[in-house]
Amino acid sequence: MRLVRFGPPGQEKPGVLLRDGTRRDCSRLVRDYDRDFWNTGGLDELRRAVSETGAGLSKVPDSERWAAPVPRPGKVVCIGLNYSDHAKESGAEVPSEPLIFMKAANTVVGPYDDLLIPRGSQKTDWEVELGVIIGRDASYVESPEAAAAYIAGYAVSHDVSEREFQLERGGQWTKGKSCDTFNPLGPWLVTPDESGDPQNLDLTLDVNGARRQTGSTRSMVFGAHFLVHYLSQLMTLEAGDLINTGTPPGVGLGMKPPTYLQAGDVVELEVQNLGRQRQQVRQA
């Protein structure tokens, strides 16, 4: 199943994407894809209510904005240096345990919303990632195998970074990750039964039509199921939370010389089976 949300910021409604490519309005069936929806079995009820033809559900106009497929999450947990080839281009050792940092939850925006360069920024960078959305509260999950049952689905996630803020202003990663619009998500959430193997998905990112990142989740140091298991030993993952699982090589920081986003640039990114994003870059 592919879950979408649509509408102006602050007025988003839940919907589904049918196999014919049309979006259908589900707001008469569910309030939103929030924590209560996931924890109370809302997905199973929605499956029963929505037929393949979307009978009885109004079509969403093509002009309606694509919102993030989940509301603002309780938290965004990110994994650094989780691709061995990206660690190499960053001049860092491959971590022996997941390297964890947090990102402000209000960074999550729609997949086609503008990407804002913060005031004073000279080093705004791109990072295509596999996003994992938690499907029910998870605490002390027994094993990576058991973790699969706690995953609502997967989505394209753009973990935008400001490298000066992150690396040169006190060495605080959260500082360089939490600027407005720094986490476009979507265009849809794909449930695990349709996403394919999360450890066998290709990722790409282009800037102004030039390929910058090419990778595969096969190169992840710590897989999605392991990360849910691991994080649940440290904190309760709540339904609707987002985990950004790391990025493959090709970020601007690793280029020679380093190259960063400028106002007027266009960024396009894709994860196999999960859809494609496009952002126009402009100055905040």
C-alpha cells in the first residue's frame, strides 16, 4: 500500500496512491497517519476500506500539493556514516556501532517543497537516504528479525546538511541538520509488503541534472531491521517516528573541491520502489 498526504501546509489530509497513479482522499476514513492511527491498527482497517479501484473515495486534484506522507514525527533519529564507501569519502572510520544523532522534527516537509538555504550558509549539502517509519511503539525489541513487525513502511528521505554548522561550529551534528526544510520526505510511504527488500534498493541523487550520488542499501553497515532493534534498546521508538538510515557516497563535502547547493539549483533524488523527489533550492 502507498500512503500519501496532500494539501497546503497545516491543512494536510490523508490519502492513498492507487495502482493507476491517482491519489484518493481518505480523510473520511481516518483522521491522519499519526501515532494513534498506527498504534490502534489503523492500517489494517484502511486496507479493508479501500478497494483497488478506490470506489467511494474522491480523486485528489493533480494540482494539490504533495505533503510528507506522515505528519510531523515525534522524533527524527539519524544514522551517520552508515555506508562504508561514504565513510571513506568523509575520511572517517566505519563505525563499530551505529553513530546516532537527532534532527529537529519540524524539518520534515513535502517531497516537492522548496529547499531553503539558511541565512549565512555557504555549505548546504545533499544526502539521499532510505527513511524508515515506525509502525507501533517499540521498546526493547528482542531481535532484528522481530523488528520487522514494528516498521510501518519506507520512504525517500532527503537528509539535508549544513556542513559548516555541523563540523566547524562546535562539532554538533544536530546543529547542521535541523534548519528549516532540511528533511523532505516522500512522495509516499510504501508498506513493507510492497517496498521490496530494504537491503536491496538503489538510491540516486542529481543536482541540476548531473548525477552526484549512486548507491545501494546493500552497502549499509547496519541494516534497517537491525537499526530498529538497536535503537529500541536505547529509547522508545514511537509510532510515526522517522529513522534516516544514512547516505551513500557522492555528497558535496566529499567532492574535490567540495561543492555545495546554491539558490536556483534543482535537486532530484530517488529510491527504488519508493518514488522520486524534486526540490527547487532558494535562499531563506
